[in-house]
Amino acid sequence: MSVRRALLAAAVAWPAAAGALEPRFDHRETHGPVVETLGARDTLASSGRGSVATWRPGLRAGWGFDVTGEGSELILGAEVALRSFDDPRDERVLVAASARYRSYFGTEELKTFFEVGAYAPIHSRLAAGPLVGLGVIYDFSRRSGLFVAAEFATAFGEARLSTLALLAGAQVRFELP
């Protein structure tokens, strides 16, 4: 009789134990580097000149922080154009900085995200403005993931700039101490 009870208790407890061992894919209380490659279409307009549109391959590196404890991240970063830095007419974005708040939707491996932030080209023309993005991320674990996204940014300053970018990247995370 006790063997039956033990088997019955094990059968009832087994699903609960398996649920406790389920992997987590959220980003709560983590931070870490973000690296992205991007292709951007920049349109720059300045007073006294017409607008100039150019394609720009680039590389962006940043660091993500979970600032709320809910898994969304603040990502601070900088990007550089992967082309010649020779720009005598100051018509191309060569270096830019960004601060983005990325909010994730979902807790499994595959999630979508929305980001909003500030974008500031700092070489060739200084300008600043808003940035919005939408993407999909696949997390292998809580510690790493790959993503693709599309972003739109506009900036005002020494010139007016609009940028539409497609990007792919990777992120590594560490738990906060």
C-alpha cells in the first residue's frame, strides 16, 4: 500500500518539479554589451543646399541596463560608418550616439520589442532628435540572444536629418550583483 502512495505522490509532484526547472528567457536584473550591424538610408538637408541622400553601412556598440527590474532595457551606444571618413562637404553621417529604451513583449525564447530614444549624429553635422524601432529577438538563454530590427530617427541641429535603418545584432547579458 505504501508503494502505491509513493508512486501516486511522485506522479502528482513530478509536473510541479518540471515546471520549476523550466528555463527563463527574461532580461530582469541583467546588463551587458550589444553589438549591431546596420544598413541605413540617410537624408540630410541643410539651409542653402539641397537635400542629399546616401546609404551607410555601420557598426553600433552599446551597453544595455535593466533599469526598472522588469526586463526592459536602457541601451547607451555609439555607431560608426563602415566607409571612408573623407567627407569634405559634411554630407554623411560618420559617427552617432544613441540612448534607447527597449521594451520586450513576451517571456519565451522568441520575443518582439519596441524601442524609443534619442539619436545624435556627432560627425559630420551635429544634430539630435527622436528614434523609434521595432524588432524581434531570439534568446538562447537569459544570457544571450540574436535580433533583427528596423529603426527610424530624425534629428535637427546644424542640419535636418532623417534615417531609416535595418539592423541585425547580438546581445550578451550578465546578472547584476
